Amino acid sequence: MKTTQQLHDLGQSLWLDNITRELLTSGTLDRYISELSITGLTSNPTIFDHAIRNADTYDAAIREKALAGKSGEGLFFELALEDLTQAADLFHSTYVATDGVDGWVSLEVSPLLANDTAGTIQAAKQLYAQAQRSNLFIKIPGTEAGIVAIEEAIFSGVPVNVTLLFSREQYVAAAEAYMRGIERRIDAGFDVKVASVASIFISRWDVAIKDKAPDALHNRLGIAIAMSTYKTYCDLLASPRWNRLAGAGAIPQRLLWASTGTKDPNAPDTLYLDAIAAPNTINTMPEKTLLALAEHGMVKNTLSRDGGNAEVILAEFRHAGVDDAALAVRLQHEGVQSFAESWNDLMECIASKSTRLKKSHAGATRL
């Protein structure tokens, strides 16, 4: 049995952290669904920047939209939604079969809105309405402004993938925002079934401290953060507060492991996948990591609901001079900056392609 199927049977959903037009048109995503147990998909500005910049598969659509007067963010979101609605349709049967628990795709609001609560709320509502797909998450970063927007989006009935979470404390803030949104829906007499996931980024922890910790702790911080957060997740789902919401018909905000591709060339390419298997969670992974998992991944253990030895490991890092609380704040800030840079690069790419493609169309027309 493939390791991908083992994880699926364990109760961990496997999602692909990638989207390209070629992935859809070539039938590759169909194959990953049927052969590798993929049940969802995530995207981000960096993924779309690479997809549009490094291929000509979007050129015809860009030319058509540019000639129709579209540009910038508006043009991009039309392109992105064309891809993501097609992907959402591929996962719709999974969405129906799991009663909305699985079978999701994700689209991120502009990273330039990371510190703009009102702008994020408006964009989330607009993009979800534009997509017209019930199984599309809107990604909102778990920044201070984003947390407020998450509560309001949930209250408004917009499913949310909370992105750029790095610590247990950041996860708790996102989970509480989700629960507040659901509680407000209960008070208002609205349907309480609004889905959400909370995305904890793993590998960036180890990249950030690779030269600052002893060899014995190498590539162990991200996994320890996952272990600690999983305990908090399990504790929250057993809490009286959540039980009241569940009793009213609410569905749990699922914990999602993101950034699970190994960055250290000397470490196993399935390092994080093998270490953070856990029921009722999601692992979204790059295409290369998915294929490595299917080929030689090994699931030996699952995360412990009590956190295992996470606190012991975290104490060792602190003793070595790693301030994980401060680092979580820094990593989130850097994540926002990185996505903003990708977003600006993406807008520049679309602008230059639009200009070039309109010129070539004009030249062909004259001929």
C-alpha cells in the first residue's frame, strides 16, 4: 500500500500545495486524486507567480483579458479563479462525500492587505462570491489585522484558510477568531456550518535557526512546534466551549500542516511528512514532496495527543538561545513580506505580459 493511502486511511488529508494550468489540462491533478489520495489543493502568491511567469499556458487568457481592458489584480484574480474553480469541481465529489470536511481549494487575498482589516474583509467576501464554489477557502493571514477579519469573514459565511501561522499561540488566536465567528452566527440564528482550516508552517522554523542550534537539535524545531500545536488542537476540540458549538452543529476548524517540503538537502525529503502524521489533520505539500512520499515515505508513528516530548525539545532550544516566541513573530512578519514581494513580482509579470501580448496581437492584426 502506498504511504499516501496509509496517511489517508489514518485520517490525515493530503492536499497539493501547487496549481498551474498545465496541472489541470494535462490530467496530472486527476491522476494525483485517483492514484495518490489527494483530496484538496492550496495556492499562494508565490505559486501563481512561478506558474504565470515560467510558462506560456496563461498567455492566451492574459491577452484576451488585457484586450478587454482588464489589468492588475482584477486580471490576476480572473486567471486564478479559472484555475481554482476547475480544481474545485474536481474535488467536489470528495466535498460532498465528506459533508464538507474535505475536498477544498484555497485562494489568498492580496498580501498587501495583511495589515488592513476592512480591506481583507471586503476582498474575502468579493472573491468568495465571485468564485461561486462552496468548496473554496479564502486564505487570510493570521496577523493582528487578519484575526479580526477572520472572525468577520466566518460570521459572514465565508470559509477561511488561516495562513501564515507559526506557533501554538498564533494558532489559538486563529481558532478563537473562528469560534467567535461561529458563536455570533448562532446568536444571529444563522447556519453554523462554515468551514475553516488553520495552517501551521513547519519547515521555515528549521531554516531560520539552522546555524544557531547544536547539531543534536538540527531539523527538530519545526516538528516540536507541530507536536506542541497538535496537543493544543486536541485539547481545544475536547473543551466545553467547542463542545457547545459542536452540539449546535458546527464543524471543527481543522489543523493544516504547511511548508512541509524539506529545505535541508542533507535531510530526508519526506522528513516532515513522516514525522507529523496525525488523524483529523491536513498536510499540504509541494508536488516534488508528494511524489517522494508516494515513492519511499514511511509512516512509523503518529503525533501524540499529549504533545509527546515537545516541551522538552523546546526547552533545549531555549537553553541553546533560541527564543521561539520571538521567532514566531519574526517568521510571520517575514512570511507577509515574502508573499508581498511575490505579489508585486506577479503584478509586474502580468503587466509586462499584457503589454507584449497586446502588441503582438496588434501586429498580427495589421498583417
